[in-house]
Amino acid sequence: MTTSLYSDKHDKRRKLLIKARKDAGLTQSCLAAKLGTVQSRISKYEIGERSLEIIEFLDICKALNINYHEILDQL
């Protein structure tokens, strides 16, 4: 099991979250506002510069109004 920030599963999860955000019609700034954070934090995980803690992942799914299983089942 690889723990690299740039593993295939990490990359796929990142792309799925980007797609979910765009499908929800949200910009990075809008999502950041919903999460009470800054746009650069969203940008950094979307470009793969940082990883997500599990709680943060769950919060993002909630803000996007998707069930986290929708992402995890595709990994």
C-alpha cells in the first residue's frame, strides 16, 4: 500500500471531488465560504499540493451535498 500524496487513488479522489464541485455549480471560493475556509486551501488539494484529513473530506462531501460513498465507491 502506497501512502504517497500522488498515488493513483489520491489522484482519482481529487478529480472526483473537483467534478462534484463543478457539478454542484460551485467555484473554489464558494466552496471555501461554505466550509469557512479560504479559496487557496481548496485550490491546494485540488491541484494535489496537499492531502485531505478524513474529517475535511467528509465536510467537503457534505458541503457539496453528496454522500461520501459516491466518491469512495469509485476508488
